[in-house]
Amino acid sequence: MIMVMDSKVRAITRSDVVTIDEDSTVEEAAKLMGSKGIGALAVTRNGRIVGIITERDVLKRVVAEGRDPKLTKVRDVMTSPPITVGPDTTIREAIDLMNRRRIRRLLVEEEGRIVGIFTQRDILALTRICLYCVKEVSLLAPTDDGEPLIVCGCGAIYHKSCATTVVYCLDCSTRLIEVIRAPAPEDTLAGD
Ligand SMILES: [Zn+2]
Ligand SMILES: [Zn+2]
């Protein structure tokens, strides 16, 4: 049932890793994170990724300590080497590592190269609960239990059969299914 935990990190890795050179200032890093709407940058030295700097690093190691972001270099506050996992690590192992190291994102390394990044939020987004039957629904393997899904405009998710039962979204009262069609006899197991 809980397939997500046994899935590989590869399935949630995003390859759009944004980088910054280690000689850049923390102010430049903060601006880049802001303009891209992300919470971390991979840090490069001669074009090779050697570390990671996060929003939290900027707050804890620069702002909270009264250092000037214009004068502080990224290399002075980054975490280096970065904590990485391989693409074939399971999500269960990745969560365990994040918890132990108290970090919220991991870089993915394959054959000595950083190939991507993912965050705790990417993992959480994989697992949803059907609002009617309260069973876990894996978005990685939605047909896991052979059940098609219906996603309401409000984001609530239902098994199709559950949506047929409630008809109106339990969360926002939107009608989930416009026409409830009685299944054709050949679509059912009835009549054996
Ligand atoms: Zn359900
Ligand atoms: Zn809804």
C-alpha cells in the first residue's frame, strides 16, 4: 500500500538545480533565491558543485550573527561538501537521512556529478489522502490499487468510486462528477 516510501529518489529529483559561484556574496545568493522562488542554491567552484547554501544558512549564519550579506562570501556560509544521495536511494532512506541531519533538501549525485535536487515538500506532495475513504493515495503509482482518481479544483483528491458516492467535494462542496453514468454491463463483473 505505502509504495511511495519504497520508490526511488530518481522519481522526485528535479534536474533544474540553480547554482552560484562560491566567490559570490551572500546578498547575491539571497537575491537569486528570491528571483527564482527557491530556498537553496548549489555552490560551484570552477564550475563544479562543491556545496549548498540555503535560506536558513543565510538567516542563521549571516543575518542572526550580524554579518553583512554584501561582504560575506557564499563560500564562508555554505555547507561543503553537500550531503547527497544516489538516484537509486529509496525515499524511506532519504527521509531518514534528512531527519538525522536536520535538513530539508538533498542533492542527488550520480557518478560523481550532481544531477538534481529534491525537497521534503516534494516527498510530501507525493502522498495524499482520499478525502472520502481516508486511504492513502500514491501519486507516484496512482493505479496502484486499480482505482482512477478525481482531483477536485480545491486540491482534494478522491478515488473515482468514492467521488461517485459523495458527488460533492467534502472540502469545498463543488460537484465532483457532472454525470454519473451507470456502468455498462460489460464494464462490470456482474452477470457472471
Ligand atoms: Zn477513497
Ligand atoms: Zn473541493
